[in-house]
Amino acid sequence: LTRYVLLLKDLSLNTPENHPDREFLATALDKMKTFADYMNNSKKGQENKQKVKEISDTLIGCEENIVQPGRYWIQDGVFLVKQKKITVWLLSDIIILGKARKRALGESNTTPIKYRFESSFKLADICCLKGRERMENCIILKSKQAEVILHSQDTKLIDQWLEAIQKQQDVLINNFNPEAQLENGDESEKNFNVRNKIINELVQREEEYVSHLEFVAKFAAKCRNSVTTANPLLPLPEITDVFLNLEALSNIHVKVFLPKLRERALNWKAKEEIADLFAAQCENKGFFKLYKSYHSGYSDAAKKLREVVSANAYFNIVMGEYEVAGKKNMENCAKEPLNRISSYIGTLQELLRYTPKESQQYEDLAKVIRTMKNLDESFKLTAKDTKSVVTQDRIAGDFSNDSDAKKKKIVVTKQSSTKKLQKKKK
């Protein structure tokens, strides 16, 4: 088939445009390409299905039937689990773990290696997260029944596996047929899978957001530490004016909110709880109080940062180097807290859509969403009022300056007219 495609392509290129066969060749080439792709995909699909059978044949002690209609192989790799080398197979709807057995004495090297079955996880039932802090370079797989941590020194391998697992989980959700599942009474399972996906995405977005907060907070700390040196980046009052309370905001997200959010995501299969985590932040000791202060002062802080960048060459150079090293923009990162509460509200509303109305979680979510909406609106009103006051002060200042200028102009005009009269008299 491939040879036919190449021959038709070559023939089409060497056929004059006005030749009667030109159009038929183009049509034939398109159809042959389509058919060749179909055959290649079918062959690949058959090979992947055959791979599942091979995995099933090499596993020892596995009671469940690995070969299932529609199940196919995606990839496999070796990880460390509790300091032991474990082979992991990612199939279309399941992850299987097995430990390679040593070859028996006299056994041929051509004989396929056998694996002792360790455990398996259905993709629809697991929470998959990347390890952090003390558990770097690992993937955490957690279901209601068990938890496994896959370690590897290869960070690219970790990222590639995480992406492959999450992609396949998305495929399972997108291929879900609600009507067919309703007949079998599995609508609740589908909704649970969607809720699980929403929580995992919330953690990922929070990690990205925290990285932006830390980027600004670390530079603010750098400026603060430079105050006692011979070349301070900024005076202490200007540091507060420019960065406001971003260091405190970053601190509460890094040390309190994000770890708790990760913990809830890991235990989501066992207990679905998230509303109370946000409700706690709505109280006086939570980060909503910090967001209110940040909203009200941001307009002046952004203006101050631009003034400092244009007036302080040393600060501008150091900040530029810091931005290049961190591959982030200071002003863009400093803007992100302004829309963060709205983002949380949107995620929780999406979660509410797939939460059973008769559950306590539904009532708790609805309540915390109302509270957060009221707080977010009050923050935005505070920011508008502050901006309005600043604008009025500026206009008043401009008006007073204009009045002074007019007074000066009048005085000058009077003086010039007096001189002209004196000249006439002479």
C-alpha cells in the first residue's frame, strides 16, 4: 500500500495540469492515503491488543482477567517502589504493577521474563499526583483501597507518565456514554470521576499559581535583605508600597492552603471534602482578609512599580535579570491574585454541578460559594472606591495646578500691559 501511495504521488507530480488523468490521480492518491492510514492504525491497534495478551501470559498470580474487549497497551516502564524495581504497564483503562522474577538455572535467555503480580489500579478510580518537597521525583497513585508511590530519578519520565495517565483519564471521561450508563445505573460513578478530575486540576492550577506568588515574594525578600547592604535595591517604605502583602499571601498558600489541598485530593476517594477548606479561609484568620487588602492597594502598587522601574536603573537591571532567570514577568505575576477568588468560585461551581443534591457536600459547597461571591464583590468594590479616590485627588491636584498657572499668567499679562503704558507716556 505504501508503495502504491509513493508511485501515485510521483505519477501525479509528473503529470501535466491539463492532462485528463490529473484529477483522477489526485482523487486516487487521497483515497489510497486514507486507506493506508486506516490499515496502519488497525495494525497498530492489533499489535497493542496483542501486547495485552503477552502481558497477561507473563504475569503470575493475577486472578483478574487482563485480556478484555477494547483494552489495549499504551506504554510500560520501570520504577522503584519501596526500593524495589517494579515494572508498570499502562493500559487503556488500568495500571498493572509486577516484579520481574529471576531466571531459573539453565533457563534460556530467549524465554520471556515472568513477572509476579503486585497490584492493579483502574484509571477511573485513582487520583494521580506528582510528588513534592520531600517526595520529589515520584508519582502518587491512590485509590480507596491502596496507595503506591512510584519513584524515578528521571524527571522527564515522571512528567511523561503523569501526562499519559491524565490524558487517558480524560479519554475515559470523554468517551463516557451517559445514556448507556444510565441504563446500568452508573451515572453516579461518571459524576464521581468528573469530580475527581476537577479536584486534580484544581491542585495543578494551585501549584502553578503558588509558583507565581513565590516568584514575586522571593524578589520582595531579596529587596528587603538588600536594605542593610551598601547597594540597597529599594528603601524599606518603597518595598512595602510596591509589593504590599504578597509575601504573607505567598506564605499562607505555600505552608497552609496548598498542602491541605493536596491532602484532600489524595484522600478524595475515601472522603469527598473540600468546602470546609475554603470556608476556613473566609474567616478572619484566612487568606481572604489578605486578598481584600491586596485588592485595595494594587492600583497604587502597580503605579509605584512602574515609577521605580523608570527612575531606578539599578533596580530595573536586577529585576530584569531575575525575570530572565525565572522565565516570568513580575507585573503579570503580581496581577494574578486579583482574579484568584473568581477562579476558585468557578471551579467550585463546576464541582457543585456534579455533586449529588441530597448530599451534605452539596449544601456546604453552595453555602461557601455564596460567601465567596459576596467577599469577591466587596473586594472589587473596595478596589473601585480606592481607584475613584485616587482619580479625584489627581483631578483636584491638576485643577489646583491649572488655577495656579492661570493666576501666574494673569499677573504676567498685567505686568506686560503696565510696561506698554509706561512706554507710551514716555
